[in-house]
Amino acid sequence: MIFYIVLIVIGYVLLQWLVSLRARSLVHPLKGQMNGIKPWFIFIGDFVFSLLNIKPSELNGMGEIYYRWFFWNPVIEVRCVETLDYIFNEKYNNYIRYWNMGRSSNQLLFKGGDIKRYARIYQQCLNNDRYLKKLFKVVVRESEVFSKSLQGVQEISGDKEIHQFMLKVLANVYMGYSKEAVECMNATYEKFGGGFKEFLYFLCPKLVLLNPEYISKYNHYRNQRSLFKLIAMKAYYGVNSDHHQREHCLLNFAAEASYNDKEGMSLNEFQLSNFILNVSSVTSPIKVLNSFINVVSKHPEVEIKLRDEIQSILGDSKHMEYEQLEQFKYFDKVLEEVLRLHPPIRNLVPRTLKDSDRLLGYHIPQGSVVSVPVGEILRQPCYYSQPNTFNPDRFSGPNSEDSDDDTEFPTPPLNNNLTNRERDLLKNLPWGIGSTQCSGKKLSILIIKTILIQLYSRYHFKLNQDDCELSDTLLNYCKKLFRINPISTSKYSIISTTDKI
């Protein structure tokens, strides 16, 4: 028995050594081989570390570039802002997106540059104030209904009341007011945020056959997600109907933009849900809202400033117009700090090299995958003073990121050598870089700010569990392709602002 155990251990160590040889080419002419962690789990990489919410001690002190493992392939992670600007430079097309959707219908859009046409049409909606103003009214209406429903409620939960409310808001904003839209949104969330098992079945659908008890539930959610095609078809063919009778939703606006575009989209292209209902658009707004309430509830002085700003802008009427959103400067600073500490997508879409290159002096072979650990970069002490401390005031004052002086940076400055371009990259890093930046950024900020202003104008939030912290666990993301934080399960006590505190 001992002989077989020793034989297995020796075989495993040998396999581990053979896999580690794949990283031998990541060398620097002076420093030697790149730092990285060992392939502890040969067949799934360091996937298990994230499942168990464990950060390998080997990652400490590895510097600005190192490698980890995705299955048996090394993935280079870069934490240098200057290098990121080089990697994501659109004029230098050596680093192309690495998608984990090769078997999906997205291939229809990736042939012949069709993705640019598709993105152009949607950006006409997502960056158009005329459309955003109409979507703003949808969010305000739903927020007011939710706020009224909280009257008399003593406790709400991040993974129940807030979660259900946000899914309804997103369904109405993206697809319109209908039972089918809400069902489709709920089923889509189960696909991306329902848990590790659901996400595993999404990656490998045939695994469902090994779990007969789950097949009926899996088919039910799949059928509900297919409702998107029906909703999209109605929007596509209803573009010539009376505009006053059409619902204000992103799909209807996209159909109108497609109709007026010189190239437009076919019905099959318009029915692809991946660009509207994806892991970022479905889960990120929910996570950011929960993170915001969770963090602010631990800092009462910040909540007081938020309510003071609301009072100074809205007064006692609590009525808000679209143009007033830009006036909430302190809300913007708090939101930026929350996104810095808890970015909803902790890794940008990876890039793969068409040709060999060098990053920070290290040779990177053709076909290698390069990843950007957003969450780690935004907590680097070389960029931020006390990076793990929540401090919205770092974005204001004479040394803020918003300053025009080239030598100014978050208070107190630690790196005066950063250019304005690099500071701008850091500030927008939670949303992506360059062409990978979230096209729905303006809409996402609109939804989140509007809801928060409506809630904080009416209620105080107090965290019930003092030891509840937002953490990074692998429940619903694919390692190094899309990394996201779990929704907070915190429970909050809510007190009306008209009550005595």
C-alpha cells in the first residue's frame, strides 16, 4: 500500500514538473525566469485556491508581473499601469481579446469585424442623452415603488429584497415591462450568479446529464432565457410603430438605432443576448449597489455627507431630474472609492498575443494569455496611500486625481511620476481600458446613482452584522476570464429619515 502511495506521489511530482516547463520561456535577459506559483493542481490550475477563498502565499511580493495557472496553461498577470497602457493600445493590435465563448453564437458577430458594427449601434443608445433620459424615468419610477414598499419594514437583505428589486429594475430597463422580461432576467442571473454548480453547467452543459434531479430545473431556466429572442423580435419588428406607445427600454432603443444605421443588424444578430444580458450587465449593478450600502453603513459620517448633499440639491421635495445627476459630486467620489475597493469584475477580459513580445523585459511567447488583476492593482500602495482604507476624500482636495496639476495624486501623494494618462487609467480601471471599457458605463452609473439617491433620501442604513465583510470567493466566475465578487448577504436595519435617530 505504501509503495503505491509513494508511486502516486512521485508520478504527481513528475507531472507537476512537466507542466511547470510550460513557463520556462517566460524569461528576462538579466532577471531570469518570471516569478509565478507552482502548478499545485495540474488539471485545473489554481482554480481551487479561489474556490476556497485562499490567496497563495507565493503571490506576496511577486512584483509587477508574474504568472498563475489556468488548467495547465500559464496566465501572465500584469500589475503595472504603464504596461497596461501598452497592452490595451488600440493602435498596436498584437494583443487581441481572449474569449471563452468559442462554441457560442457570438462567432456570428466576430467574423468580418461585425462586432464593431454591433457595438456601434448599441453605443448610439448607451451614450445618447435622449435615450438615457427616458431610461432614467424608468429607474426613478421603480425606485419610488421600492422605497414605498420599505415603509414599516425593519430589515432588508442584500441577497433577497435588494437583489430581487435590482433584477426587476434591470429587466425593465433592458427589455421593458413584462412578466417575460423579469423571468428572462432571473434565469440569466441563475446562469451567471446562481452559484458554482450553475456556472459549471453553463461551461459544460453535458454535465447536467450526471445530475438527473437538476435537469428539469436546468431546462426550465434555459427556456426562460430563450424568452429574450421573443422580446427582441417584438422590438425589432415594432420599430415602425407609434413611438409614444412603445415602452422605454434599451431593446426598443437599439432596434430604432439599428433601423436608422446605414448597415443595421439582422434579426438573428439582434436576438443574440450576449451583449445585453451578460455577466457584467446582469450581476455588476447588483454587486455595486450592495457593496455601496455595505461599506457606507460602516461609515456613518459618510452617510451624513451623502444625505446633506441630497438635501442641498433636492430639498424637501425629493423630486429629481436627469440633469441633476451630475451635481451629486460626493456621491461620485464615494462610488469611485467603493469601486476601487470592491470592483465587480476583478479581472479584465484577457488578451492573447498574435506575435511574441516583451513585457517589462520578459519574453512572452506567441499565443500566451495576459490577464489584468484589477482588484490587486487598485490596492497597490505604490498608487494609493493606505490602499485598504475606505477614504472617499482621496478623490478631492489639492492632491486629488481630479486635479489638473500633473504632480498631484491621491492624498498624500506616493508616486508623483504618474502621468495624467496613467491616473485616468487607474480611475477608470473598474470599467475597463480602451476598447474593452464597459460600453454601458453611463447607463450603469445612472441606474446605481439614481437608486442610491432615492434610497438615501428616505432611509438610513445600518449593518446588523458588525463582522460582515465583502470577500472574494469563487462561486460564479471562471478563473482569469471573468472574475466577480459574490452578492453581499448582509442584512440592514432601515430607519426612515423622518424618525428620530
